[in-house]
Amino acid sequence: MSVTAATGPEPRDIVAVVGQHVTLMPHTGDRLRGVCPFCGSAVPAFIVRPAHGTFHCLRCGQGGNATHFAAAIDR
């Protein structure tokens, strides 16, 4: 009998998840930016880092991974 490590949930593509709610534009390097869906600021201060699988709003401070985004947007 072989024992294998249990794997967590499939990693979610941060760009696909966020892109359903935010229009993302190229920013510096591999980063993307858009208007934050949480604080409603008109300034595109919402940064997505696909290589790290994370997002962060420079205005309201909301951040995390694709799972955090999906949970927060559903509230």
C-alpha cells in the first residue's frame, strides 16, 4: 500500500477569476491593474501579479489569492 500526500484544491488562475469582475490593463513588468471592485475608487489602484497568483488594492488594502478574491466578491 502506498501513501501519497493529499493535494489541496486546484490552484485557480488569478487573472481568469479577477478578470470576470475587473477590466485588467497591462502595468509594469508582468503586473496588471484595474479599478478595485471593493473600494470603488475611480483610480486603477488594483494590482494583479499573475506570477505570484495574488492581487492587492493600493487604496483599501484588500489582497490575497484567487480564492480570497472569489470569497470577498461574493459577500
